[in-house]
Amino acid sequence: MRKDVPLSIQTIFSVREIQAEADRLRSAGKRIGVVPTMGYLHEGHLSLIRRAKELADVVITTIFVNPTQFSVGEDFESYPRDLDADNLRAGEAGADVVFCPDRREMYPEGYLTYVEVETVTSILEGAFRPTHFRGVTTVVAKLFGLTKPHVAVFGQKDAQQAFVVRKMVSDLNMDVEIHVEPTVREPDGLAMSSRNVYLNRAERTAAASLYAALIFAEKQIQDGERSVEKLSGEMKKMISDAGATAIDYIACVEPDTFTPVEAIHPPRILILLAVRFGATRLIDNISVTFS
Ligand code: PAF
């Protein structure tokens, strides 16, 4: 580990050690906050760590590129990793513990147990990544079991993930408060994501069209547009004209149930999209409140 990592941060690699640390913290009456991540931390992750620090006495950031949420042919192997920089950034943002488990400890030989939320996991992201949410809920359930948090903080950029995690927590009566924090954006509006590093210059420029299209849709809704077909058609044109390679989906859902709608009704709608620029697949969303 680099020498400039804050001295106060504790890096834990083993399952037994994190369980012991979580038990110790709980016995000492500390409120534990967890921020699950796959590392390569950017300002979006750091905002979650800062928020967790406001909500808890001790913040555990987990860094684990979780193989079970990637399908064959996805970017598990090439997913960006930089543990030294992550330790430094997490510590500066207020994390007290960084937990980076080994893949073989999380999923030992003969591993057979998965947590699955039904129905909502087969639309949108789930339609394009059929095993993705099963991997997410399994690892999040395991991370909650290991770190024993009172509160966990997730990002709104992965809106469907946040919905699915909340559903798992509610259905399985997990005693963890879930907080979902706003997306952090680059100056041109692109949502921060570890995968943005994959974009070449032209793709990076084109990717700004995602937020431009979401803002355009928000304005249209505020001005009275209620047809999802019309809105998504116009958004598709903006994004295609900017240079997208493929648009996986643009959809509007009712935020409390995540049910896709064809006509937009007040008071709130969530617009989500997934778009490819070259080989890079990006997701984003906007919540629109209107009357
Ligand atoms: O959002 C992510 O980075 C991951 O899906 C999560 C929640 C850390 C689970 O691996």
C-alpha cells in the first residue's frame, strides 16, 4: 500500500477479520455505515462515503469487483482496478475501514447460494443483463452479513439497483437503512462512472448527449408532454445524432413500483436509459417531479 494512505484507515482483506471488526464496533455501540463499491473510486463514490459519515459513526467502504454480477463476455476482467488510490481516496472522504475481500473467500469452491429478487429484475437492465441483479443482491446480502451495518448508502445513478436492493432489504426483513444519494456529474453532465475511462475522445464527447437528452425530456414534461413514445423518440434521435453505437433502452417508470408506463402521470416519473458508445455501455436516469 502507498505511504500516503491516511494512517487512520484500516484495510481488511479477510472475511473473519471484518466480521470481528463489525462485532467489535457493534459492541462498542457504534453505528456502522457501509458503502458497497467495486472500486476505482470517483467523486460519485466519495459523495456516498461522505454521506455515510454523516449518517454513521464508522464507515466501512467495500471494494470488490463482484464476478457474479457480470455475464460471460462482459468486462469483469478488464474492469478498472486501483486499490492504492482507492484506499487513499476513501480515507480522505471519511472511510474508517476499507474491506477488500478475495474472490475465493467470497465465493469458495462449491458455492451454491444466491439471493434473487423477482420480476423487477427482468426488465430494463435485467432484460439486457439477465443474471446481473442476482449477482448484485447476492453480494450485497453477503456484504451486509459481514459488515453488519445500520445504514448503507447507494447511488441514484444505478436507480434500478437501488430499487432492487431496497426490495431485498424489505422482503428479507434486513435491519439496514438504505439511503440513495444523487448522481454526481462531470461539468458537461455525464454521470460519473468507473466505466467512463473506457471512452475514447469522440465517445466521451458524444456521451454528454445522455444528460442533454434527459434534461430535454424533463423540460418537455414540465411543458406538458405526456407521451413516452414521443419523448423517447426525440431522445433517441438526439443520442443517435451525437454518435451512440446502440441504444439498449429509454424507458419511463413509476418510481415507487418501477412499473414501465406509456403515458406520463404526475407527480413523479423516472426516465432511464442505457446506451453504448463503442464497446462502452453507460446508464443514466433523471427523476422528474411535476403537477
Ligand atoms: O454499484 C456497484 O458498484 C455494485 O453493483 C455493488 C453495489 C457494489 C455490488 O457489487
